[in-house]
Amino acid sequence: MPDLPKVQLFADGACSGNPGPGGWAFVLRHPASGKEMERSGGVLETTNNRMELTAVIEGLGALKQPSDVELIVDSQYVGKGLSEWLAKWKANGWRRREGSKWAEVKNEELWRKLDELCAKHNIRFTHVRGHSGHPENERCDELAVAAYQKFLRPGNV
């Protein structure tokens, strides 16, 4: 896809307990213009993996046109899912091997949505270590934690 706008998508999910209240967040940056967008949200009962996926889905969903996206996350689950597992799951009818048997793909509806969004863009995956001082990753974590903390306050559940 030639001449696509270049953007950076930083995304993270967080959970208090697993399962428990969870939050997701992203920072979307257009380096050429310097424009940035931050978004976050949360749910009462979820898992960390679901929040990691939701952060990326929400970030890609915020793009108004096909783009050249550098996806920067600390989640091995998202990274390996996109780079190693997704093609196999699709080829196997959205099933995965578990020993000698077939099993359902966990979070299949989120992976299907992510696959649909990825087809619209040119995605490059970059992994960063979580809680290692990476400014945008730290910001996403801060936003995601704040999003689930509202569910921990008395009277909010």
C-alpha cells in the first residue's frame, strides 16, 4: 500500500484481578503533523488479554483511512497472535491445537474484529517491555488503570 499516512499506535490493557475490572487505552500519533489522540475505557468484568486486544481494536478503529501503522505494545499475546497465530487459526477454521485435540480460539470475536481491522491497514508490530519507562506505553498503562479504577470505588459496581 504505497503512500499511506504513517501513524504510530501505542496500546495497552490492564486488569485488577484476572478476571476482574479492566481498562484499555491507546495513544495514536501522526508523526508528520504531531497530532495525537488518546482514548481509554473500561469494563466491570474482563481479562487482561481482552483489554490488550480491545486497546488495539479501538486504536485501529479510530483511524479514518487506510494507514501505515506501527503498532507498539507490551503484550506478547497481541504480538504473537498477530505475527504467528492468527493465520493458523484462520486456516484451521478459527480453531487451535491443544495437545492432540482441537480447541476454540480464546477471545475469538476480538481476534476476528482485529483481523478485519488489520486488513485495512499496513501493520508493523513493535514490542516494548512493559513498565520499562517507555513514555507512551507508561501513558497507556496509566490511562487503562484509571479506566478500571472507577469500578473499584464503592457505589460504582
